[in-house]
Amino acid sequence: MKIALVTDAWMPQVNGVVTTLVELVRDLGQAGHVIEVIQPGQFRTRPCPGYAGIDLAVRPGRQVAERLAALQPEVIHIATEGPLGWAARRYCLRHGLAFTTAFHTKFPDILNAALKVPLSWGYALFRHFHRPSAGVMVPTQGVVRMLEQRGFRNLRSWTHGVDTQLFAFEDRARVYPPVGVLARPVSLFVGRVSYEKNIEAFLQLDFPGTKVVCGVGPLEATLRERYPQVRWLGVLPRDELAKVYAAADVFVFPSRSETFGLVMLESMACGTPVAAYPVDGPLQVLGEAALVDGGSRGGVMHEELQHACYKALAIPRYEARARALEFSWSQATRQFLSHLVPVRREAAHPSAAATVTNLSSSR
């Protein structure tokens, strides 16, 4: 099947959306599909205002239209709501083509935190963006319910996975040589150092040992100065990141606005349990059993993040790994394929349905 994937999030950006799409493209390619990725590196770009490290395409409408016209895809998936997403949406509507979309990130919440844009405005814009979509793919049931309450329709559940070979299990927390021996316990945060991550809830914890942060973002300089005792590692290659996960005793996920949280799965795959708030992403990744006082196999959720951290330290590393093994990219890819629609609805291509079966049987 010939698939056009349109995304404003792509390498060299480092975030969960990029990881999800890169893994998806790899899995689809291995299954024999032809995937054309339309992404910012193919266009003239400028930095996203207030969000350094993310470049957006500048006036990409004509070029997006030319690429889609030349490709003549059987299906079109628009992954993001940025300039490329809007351009592809406009092309599809102009030519009467069906397409699917995804809701990866609570950007209205980010705009509210960073620029004080009212949530109602942001969600109204996104509701308009997704309204013509034949299926809006959403990573958690909690976010599905939230979007339904805000008037979104045609929502489809689409889980995510983790590379359990890259993020290999360690039966005890190891020393990460570039930083040497750290005071234990080592508590770790991985992600954008940005408004929506609520990272200060982690940095302010009165918790023993050493706090480690992997990531960069618009708040990094300010927080580095405010919390000099924290070990700031910046952005690391993914194979190095796996070693950092394996060196931690607990992974702290302070965000209250994530749609999923792949970093939690990566941490658990390495054996490091998670401490988090009981909100959408962790509820999906850790499971509701993590709400009880002893936690679940993957970690502990609690409204007192410090309490969750202490309790997570008691979870055996092999149990955290076992929870991560319940998620796979092959399963996520099968779900993705099942939600796609042919660009010409009146001429549904039989390969779209057959491919799901073929992919499943090849695993």
C-alpha cells in the first residue's frame, strides 16, 4: 500500500511523536508498504516561536500539493496540526480526498502554559482541524474521553510501543560511566525541558540522592541556574539514553498533560520503575493497578509525587520490565493500519484490510 505520512514532527527533533512516527515508518516498510514522509526538512523553515528546537515549514502549501499530486497515494495520514498538516488538509479537502489524522500532543495546553492562550480557543482550532478527518487516532482512552467532551468526533484508539532490545533490561541500577558514581537513589527525568512537562514538580522534590535530567528546551537555562545541584545531561543518542535509564533507581514523570509518555515505557523496559501523577498518560502506561499504595508492576501513581517516588523504589526491576513487554510497535502498527481509509472512499482498496492480516501473520 502506498501511504503518504505528513508530519511537522520529524528528525532531528527529539520527542515522543518523532519516536512514534519513526518506529511506525520502519515497521510499515518492513511489512512491504511504500511510505512517503512529508516533513519539515524538505522545506524552508523557521523556529517555532517560544519553542526552540522545533522548526516549522514556511508557506508549504504549493510544495505539499505538488508532492501529494506526484505521489498519488492510496491513503493519506496527517500526523500533526502544524503548517504541513494544514497544507495537506487543505489539499485533501480541495480534491475530495479522505484522510486520517492523529492527536499526539495537547498543544492547546502548551499554548495556554507558554502564551496564556485560552484553552477554549486552542481546542476550538484543533476541533476545526480534525473535523473532516475520517479517523482521529488518539493514544489513550482518557484523552479520547476528554476530546469527546470537547466535541471531537471519529476518534480511534491507537496505542504505542517500545523497542525492548534497544532499551535492554538490567537487573540492578548500573553506573553510567560519563557521570561516574552518584549518590543513591538516582531519580531521572527524560523529556523536553518545557512548560507542559511540569518539570519543577520533580526538581523541587525533597528526595534523597541525585536528580538527573536528560533533555533540552526553552526553560533549560533558567532551571539550570535555579537547580545547580541537578545533573543536566542534555540530549543523548538513544543507545546512550538506554544506559542512563538503566543507571536510575526511579523514573519520575511529573507531567499532567501528556497524551501517552513513551519515556515511561523506555524506562520500564530497562527495569527502572516509574513515579507519576494519576493522569491520562500514566494511567494508560502503568495501568490502574499503579493507583494502589503498593503500586503495580510498572510503577506508582499518587497525587503526592514524592510519595510515589518512595513507593516506586520498592518495585522489583523485573516487574517494571514485565509491564513494558505488554506494549509492542508491531501491535501499534496493526492498529494504525486498521484505522486508515482509502483516499477515494468509493473505491476502497482491498489491500488496506488484507495488509493488517499479513502484517499480523508475519510477526
